[in-house]
Amino acid sequence: MTITDFRFDQRQRSAFTDGDLDTASPSVVLVRCFDRLDVDLAGALESIATADHETTNRLLGHAQDLVGELATWLDVEAWEHAPALLSIYDYVLRVLAAANVHKDPGPVKEAQRILSEIGDSFRTAAGSEPAPLPERDANGQFVVSTSAPAAPEPAAAARPDSPFGDEPPSRGFSLLA
């Protein structure tokens, strides 16, 4: 299975979303969003290079959805730097939209650089390492593992100084879509 054919059967999707993501702490969900953004943007660069416009549109659209969710989760009243982070998310959304319209790798690389730095900061705060990109097959395509997900991490109590408030982020989106 390649990143450009990124599809899961219902059993795999349910095993990931029903057990793991629903019980994960807000920091784990946040880190996973950035992990998935890494995958989406790497795949988008690959699909731009091969002129696969359908896949480019799907991956950049999903990346935009995730960045939009990150912006939605942000409580601008809870953290003094939240308005600046919200502005960065807004900028990245505009960059990704332009990249999608023009199928240009330059803006994708810019968004990738910005999101990578933010993601690394959140990973550091959460005590997590970036998830490795899927391995490549002999043709250079990303190969998605079909192994079972790891056991869920116990939910942590919300931090009072969290920019995401006391409530965990809504689960009204899919990391897998």
C-alpha cells in the first residue's frame, strides 16, 4: 500500500479511532496531528512531483483540515502566545491553499518547515519523538504499515496553563481521512 493510495479497511480504521484516539490525552492527539501533517505534506510533495493532482488535492486538503482543527482547538484566552500561534496557523492555511491551487512544491515546503518546527515544540513539551515517515518501497513510494496500533496511552489530566483549556480537543475529524 502506498501513501498515494492511503486507504484503510474499516476494521483497521475502527481499531485506531475507536480505541486509541478516543482515549488518548489531548497532548497525544495534538502530537498525532503533527505526525499526520508530516505524512500528508511529504505525500503532497511526492504527488506534485509526479503530477498526480487528485492525490495532491486530497493530501493538501486533509492537511488544511488538520491545521484548521489545530486553530479551532486553540484557546486564545488561556495562553499569551496563542493569538500569535493562531496567526501562524492562518498563514499556513493560506500557503497550503495556494500550493493546492497552483500545485507548487515551494509553498508546501514552506508549510512543512513551519509546521515541523511547531510540531517539534509540541512533541518536546509532550515528551514525544516524531513518528517516522513510512518506509519506501523499491519504486520510492511510501509504504503504510498495516500492523495493529499500540495500546492506548492513559489520558493525562489537563494542565491549567494549557492553551487548549481544560477540555480535550473535539474528535470531529479524522487523522486517517
